[in-house]
Amino acid sequence: MQNSQIPSNGSDHNNFHDDEIDLFELVEGLWRQKWLIVGITAGSAVLAVVALLLMSPTYESRGFLRSPLSSVLGPITSAQRELLAMQAVNDYTIEVEIASPQSALKRVGQELNSLDLRRQVLDANLNAVFEELPESEQALNTLFRDRFSPAINVAAPQLDAKTLNNDQLSVTFSHTRPNVSATVVNALIDSAHESARASLLEELQTEITQRLQALRSRLTRTMGNQSLRDVDEVARLREEEQVKRLQLQDQIAALRDTAAKERADEIARLEEALKLAKSLGIDEPTSLTVLSRRQSEPGGAVSVTADLSADKDPDYVRGTRILEAELSALRSRKSDDQNITLLRGLEEELALLDNNRQVEILESRKDYAAFTESADELRSQISQLEFLLAADYSTFALIRVDQPAMVPTYPIKPRKMLILAAAIVAGGMLGVLVALIRNVSLSRRSLQAENVPVA
């Protein structure tokens, strides 16, 4: 009865013993496996060293940019201000914004983020960036997308208590060769600056050119309107000239008709006087006084009744000979122009109408700018814009290179000491784990050798 209970008590004792963890025994077991732990740790460190030797170091170069001084932007901002001043005076819209130091730096930053500009820099430094050139354009595009462009970083430095403003940019590029990283960063900065300058200058010149075309078109239209006004003026003058000519011709015709009638009246009057002179027997010129004396003389046969107080003697006293001569001259006269006092003045006016100098000048006019309303102002603006278009803008800059990219001395990765330390720690942990597993395995084998049941 007692013998049957002993194994049972021993089994319970062993089970209880197996459930306990003896720290001293655990440490003792790890100490017995110390060379295993050291070997695994050393192997991990050796593998880490080999991996570090096989890994290519990556170098990062960084350049810093700042916004330009306002004085450096002077040439471009002066032209922009003149355009805006012309806009205020002439009431037209110009899509131009005065460049500020902050906007200039922002423009360069946008160019730095341009994939097209990055591709241009890559194409210019292709042999330096890639040791082995890609075989196809598609492969090159893939390398640009996956390796070159992601290695570029454009950022604004974080503000801190010592930073007065945020008018700074940093440009970084990572590469396995330090000189290539610095070359690419500086090439990016230079290309972005030149591209930003070119785009800003192109915007300004495009605005000036468009305004020039608008002003020239306006001047041309204004001169065209002046030409039309001159044509209208010539037509008006021609019409006035024609009306004046007709009026003068009517006046001349009226004067000649009046003169002809007066000549007919004069002939009738002289014919009547001739009859009287013949009836009185007056052949030679005489006067009423002489005739009165002849009547008072003895044997006088002529009886004359006349008003001796009249200022002028009647025509018949001039005698038949003179009257007949005057009648003959009047009847044979073909024109009465010489007797028309106003005729020569009217003919002179009529002749002047045949050579209207004002009409000739208007018809021969070729340059209408001097006679065009607001032409001087338009030509002044055109001259001003032409001066702005031809001005030298080569001195303005959009950035200040606070620090160009330098050739880095130390790589940013791999971080050798950190990797080596992590490998040693990982190797040590792996060694301890293997040692624990090996201790458990040895303990089981020992118990089995002593014929002790293992739970």
C-alpha cells in the first residue's frame, strides 16, 4: 500500500519542480552557452560589416536661397510701375503685378519644382548622374521618375525664434557621388533662376508688345479717321466751290445781260436824240444857250423850248454827226464787258476757284499724324513703350544664393555605427534565444537519460 503511493508522490513532486523557473539555473545555463551567444553576436556583427562594405554611401548636398534685394529688382519693377502709371492715365487694364522680393523667390521655387526643368538638368548632366546610361528613352524616363526626381527636395526652412522671416529656400539632392550631388544642386539653382527670369521678362515684354500694338492700331485708326475727315472736307470744299462758281457765273451773266439791256436803252435814246437833231438841223455839237441866241438873231428860223437851268444839255445838241458815230459804235459792239465795273472782280474770284489751294493741300496730304487729335499723346506713349521694350534688363536678379551647394564630406546613409550597433544587439538577442532553446533541449535529454518522466 505504501509502495504504491511512492511513485505517485514522486510524480507530483517532479511536476511541481518542472513548473518552477530557477533564475540561477537559467543564468547558469546561459553562462554555459556564452560562447554560442558570443559567436552568434559576432557573426551578426560580421554580416553587418560585410553588408556595410557592400552598400554604396549616399551623399546629400544642400544649397540655400534668399529673396533678392529690392534694388536688384529695380529695372523690372520700374518698367512695371510705368505700365501701371500709363494704365491709370489712359483707363485701360494691364495684367501686370509689381514684382516683390517674396514673389520673386516664390517664382524661382515654382521653377525648382518643375519636372520639365528637372529633366533639362538631368539631360545636361546625364553622364555624371548615371554611371551606365539607359539603353532606351523609356528606361531613362523611368530612372528620372523613380530615382532622379525623388532625390530632389525643395523646402522652406522651419521658422524659429531667431528667424525674422521665411524668405528662404533650401534645395537638396542625394547621390552616391558627392561631387555629383553638389553639381546637380547648383545646376538646378542656376537653371531655375534663369528660367524664372526669362518667364518674368517674357511676361513684361508680351504686355508691352500687346500695348504697343493696341496704341499703334489706335493711332492708325485715328489717322484713318482724319483721312476720312479730310476727304469729307475736300468734298465740302468742292461743293462750296461749285456753289460759289455757279453764283459768280450767275452774277456775271446777270451783269452782262444788264449791260446789254443798258446798251439797247442807250441806242434807243441816241436814236431818238438823232431824230431830234436832224429835225432841228443840228449837225455839229452845240448847246441850248447857243441855240437860244440863234433864235434871238434876225432871220432865226429855229424855235427851241428848253429848260436852260438844267445841269446837262439834251443829247440832240451833240449833233447828228456825233450821234450817228456813237450809234454806229454801239451797234457794232460785240461785248459790253469793258463797261461792267464789277465784272473783272467777279472773273478774278471765278479764276481763283479753278485753283483751290486748300483742296490741293488736303488731297496731297500723306502724313495725318500731325493733324490727328491726340496723336501727340499716342506717339508719346508708343515712344515710351518702345523705350521700355528695348531697355536692358540683364542686371535684375530674382534670388540671392545664400550658400551654394558644397561637396559633402560625409554620407547621410548608411549610418554605419547605428547599423552596426543594431546588428550587435540583434545578434545578442538571437544568441540568447538560441542558448535558451539549447538549454531546454539539453535539460530534456538529461531527464530522459535519468528515466524521469517529462511533462
